Amino acid sequence: MIHDTTIEAPADRIPVVVLGATGLVGQRLVAMLARHPWFRLAGVAASERHAGRQYGEVVQWRIEGEAPPEAAALRLARPTPDDCPPATLVFSALPALEAEAVEPVFARAGAFVSSNASAFRMQPDVPLVIPEINPDHLSALANQRASRQWSGALVTNPNCSTIGLALTLAPLARFGIDQVMVTTLQAASGAGYPGVASLDLIDNVIPFIAGEEEKIETETRKILGVWQDGAFVDAPIRLSAQTTRVPVREGHLASVSVKFAQTLDPDEILAAWEAYSGLPQTLGLPTAPQQVLRYLDAPDRPQPRYDRDAENGMGVTLGRLRRCAVLDYRFICLSHNTIRGAAGAALLNAELAYARGLLAASGRSA
């Protein structure tokens, strides 16, 4: 049961393993875990060809700073429960196809898997969680464990663009959202490393990212929907997404138009955004932003270069709220794709699971 009080840290930091630790999202997880008060990085796993070598020898560090020394000294394991150190909690930054094969093996072995991969997001017994919005979706884990006969569990976080969009829409849901049109301008790092070839992206915008539009449209409805009578019921929102890749290193920008079921003043929308908070803030989860959404009055903000790092990359920045001649209102939102949209999202889900006592319910421990 959740109480509206700050959660106490565990007496000893909980050992965790990161799968796909050499990729961009894996590196973000490794960096964020180095200073985490609840979790301790105990193991890293990557492809079989690197197994047995030290993480610091293999990883090509592509984010700011250097690989944490304690992580650099770890031996890379194969992504199997037998080869990885025992850990109650496993973070998956694996590609979707590999995740589809590997993640159930860890969940079956008793680990609580917090996944950034897309492989299981839309499964009928797998929670797709943004803790500020739908923490109650974790109730689906009882069904998941029963139907799959897992002693562990699998929870997913959404697509990187979905997270920013859903967080901006969630506080507006009480006004009745009928339709949403969104066009994303997604950073190059969203494609991983090396990602899009430089000669394809420099001086260019690519108006296609495979699978992204479908993810935004389906995932957003699942997140804003409800867990009811043992099933997920999607929010009844008509949503149309177009996705583009732009020559920006990090930070996904989105241009959003919304039609509401009632007539609103802009001040009502601004007030809803400003006041928005959720269970992570109430509980004081370590990775949670203090201010989930912030609005900038400047006519040319938000911009990735200046605003993507808000709240250590875990906040969403909004701007340019104005009337829409086709729908009702339009605005711009920006989120950090590899932090709030990926590593930080998986980490916040794991913190919520700890707060709910769900890690103790998993069977694989040190």
C-alpha cells in the first residue's frame, strides 16, 4: 500500500544489473546509477563477443563525463541470468528483438525487469508506466505473474517521444481531450550510436522514423487509459502523429495541437500544467523532478540547446501556447530523450516499484 509520505531508503543499496550497458541508454543508466541512493550497479551485460572483458575497456563512452570507475572495473557478462551477478532488479536497454528473447528469461528467473525496449509495451498484461500518470497500472503485475508463471515481473517505459507528450496531456485530461495532432522533431541520439549517417542528417530533416508514429499513437492511449476489471482500457482519444529526425544531439521537440470537449481559457491550461504533480513527487522518489512541467513565456522557447536539461533532464518544458485555427489550442513541448525519455524513465519506474514493495516480491536476489 502506498502512503503519501517520503519513502525510506533501503538499509543497503539494492544490487542491479544493466543489460545493453554499452549503448547510449545503457550508458545513461550506468551514469545515473553511480550516484543513486537506493540502487547499486552490480553487473553489466552486453553482446557475447565482449563477455569477460572489463566494461571500461569495451564501452565507447558517448555521454558527458567519463564512465564511473566502479562501473569501468566490472566484468561484462552475457545477457543471461546464469552469467550475470544475482540481482533483484534488472534494467534492460536492449534492442527490441533481443529484448523480446532475453527479458522474459530474467523475469522467469525471478528478476524485476524495468525495460526501455518496445518489445512488450503493448502486451495486455505488461504495464506501460509513467509514474506521475498511471502508477496504478502496476496492478497488472498480479495477472502477469499468474498467467506467465513468472516469479519476477516485467514493466516497461514508453517511447521517448511518447513520454514528453503524455506528460503534457495528462493534466489536461480532466477537460476532456477529443483529438491530438503532434509532429515531433527528434534528436539524432534517439537512433542510438552511430545512428543516422552524418551525410544524411547534416543540412537535412528526415521525415520518417520507422515505427515511431504508431508507438506514439498507441502508447499514449494506453498510458492515459485505465486498468479496469483485469484489463487495460485505452483512453478514447483520436491521435495523429508525424515524426521527423533533425540534426540535434539530444532533446525531442514536439509541436502539438489539441481539441477539447469543452471551451477553455488559456489560463486554465497554464494553471493545470503549473500545478501538475504525481506520486513520485509526493513520495520523494530520488529521480523524480520537483517540477514536472514548466512553461516558458518567451516566444522562441523551448529550445533543445537551452532547455533539455531541466530538472536534471527529467522535466518537460512547454511554450508557445496559443489558439489553433483547426483544433482548439497548440503548443510546443520538449523533453530529454535519453534521460526522461529512456534511462531516467526506467529508473523512475524501478523506484516506484521499490516504493510499492514490488522488488521484494521478486524471487531473484543477491
